[in-house]
Amino acid sequence: MTARRLSLVDLAIRYGFLLLMAGLIVYFSIVAPAFLSPQSAVFVFQSVAITGILALGVTATLVVGGFDLSIGAVATSALMLSAYVMVIWEMSAGVAVALCLLMGATVGLLNGILIVKLRVPDLLATLGMMFLLVGLQRIPTEGNSISTGMALPGGGAAQGTFSPAFLMLGRHRLDFFVENLVPLSVVFLLAIAVVVWLFLEFTRHGRLMYAIGSNAQAAGLAGVNVNRYKIVAYMISGTLASFGGILLAARLGRGDVASGNNLLLDSVAAALIGYAVLGASKPNAFGTAVGAVFVGILLQGLTMLNAPYYTQDFVKGAVLVVALVFTFALSGRNGRGRV
């Protein structure tokens, strides 16, 4: 009887979240038949592409036992910076992309230095960086969004425009199906997810990062440069967050200061939900990608049911709590919890 009970718990830990996800798909397809259409599937993937990329960056920091709260602000800063470079400075798309990625990596480096060199707790360091960036991105335009023809604070109007090559990053679609075109941003998400998964699961550096997250002191005694790996993890997070901001700017075609408000919560939810996928009980790229898709399915289904927008965060929070129960409460009872 005990063995059977343990077996049921194992099954719940390993497949419970996937069953929950399948149940949601079935429910939404019954109450809203259009939910299973190819167009709906494409929209789900498009809606989570940017969130998923940011979540993969968060995963890198979770692997080394950290956490990055600045990703949403980094993404929005990249959005504003790219718009500023092309619309106000009238520079090329290549320069805008390069500056945004450099900005993201620099923010990650600063986060890492604050955490590992100055010993500021990761939550406080990245929270402070988030507030700093939220204020900094508004100063050059006095809190206004950036678009062609906008009035500049010093007088005159912005004459630059978004490069067509830049806009293609967020708007171009690939003809993978006869009737439905796959957004290029989805391809970016899949490619980045595969690269991060291969890096974390199959390379020596990825295994060392997991070792640091499990026991940083033991990893240090074994000769691992713990501080360097932690800094690199935050640089990965900042770079991916800035790339997500680039895609968002390319999709919108303007520098909207309020467009990234939900990026942090959705990305963190996707990364934490990843703990529950296949009973991993640890941060992992595959689980994070599945978590991002799950968030997209949930939001698409609620939207098609005409659910009020203010209920979506509540539902996402409830689902996140369920996922964490699968991860920590059940696995802890079964002796497999990971601290």
C-alpha cells in the first residue's frame, strides 16, 4: 500500500503539471472551439516569445542560486534605447541592436558585481537596478514615448524612423504552413531555448553552474570560480532581457514606456513553473519554455472566454501556486525536494 502511494506521488510529481496543461487545453477547446485553430496556436506562441526569452535569462540566474528582478526594466530600457538611437539619433538598426545588447550585458555585469563582490543580496541588488533603470529610461524624453515626429524636450521634432530591417525582427513571419505564418520572434525563442538547454544540460560549464546552485561553498572548495560563473549568469540574463526588449520595440514600432509592465511577472512565472515540468524540481530551460507556453495558453483561453483583464493575474498566481506545490510540497514528502 505504501509503495503504491509513493508511486502515485511520483506520477503526480512527474506528470501532474502536464496533465493540468492538457486539461486546460481540453477545457478551452470545448468552451471556445476556435481555441484549437492554427491561428490561435500561432498567436499563443507569438504572445509568449518575448516572455519566454526573458524567462530563459531568469533561469540562468536561478541555476546558480540567484534571482534577477531587473529583467523587465532591462527589456523596457532596450526598447527605449533602440527607439532613441534610430528615431532621435537617426542611426542604423545594427547600431541600435549592438548598443541594446551591450547595455543588457553591462547591467548584468553590474548586477553580478553588486552581488558577488559587494555582497548585496540578489533580490535587493536587482530590485535596486530595476528602479534605477525605470527612472533612467524616462529622463531623456521626460517620460514620453518615442515616435517619429515627436516633440523633443529641447525643441524641434524627431526626424528618424525605425529601420525596416529592425521592424522585421518583430513583425516578419515565416511561411512554415500553408495558411499560417510563424512569427520570426517564435523562431528566436525556440533557438535560444535549445541553446540554453544544451549549454546547461550537456556542457561542463552548465554542470558547474548547477553545482554552484546546489552548494556554492562545496563548488568553491572543488576549485570552481563561483563568483565568475555567477556574474556570467547575470550577464546572460541581462543580454537575453535586452534582446527581448529589441523584439518588443520591433513589434511595436515605437518606444512605449509602459509596454513592458507585465514582462517581469510573466517571465518569473514561466521560469518558476518550469520547476514542475516532468518533476525536474530545479530550474531548467525545457521546463521554462513549457512554462512560457503554458502562460500563453492560459492567457489566450481567458481572452477567448472574454474574462476580465483584472482576473488574469489572479489566475496566473493560482496556477503558479499549484505548480510550486507539485514541485516542493510533494517532492519534499517523497524525499526528493531540492533546496
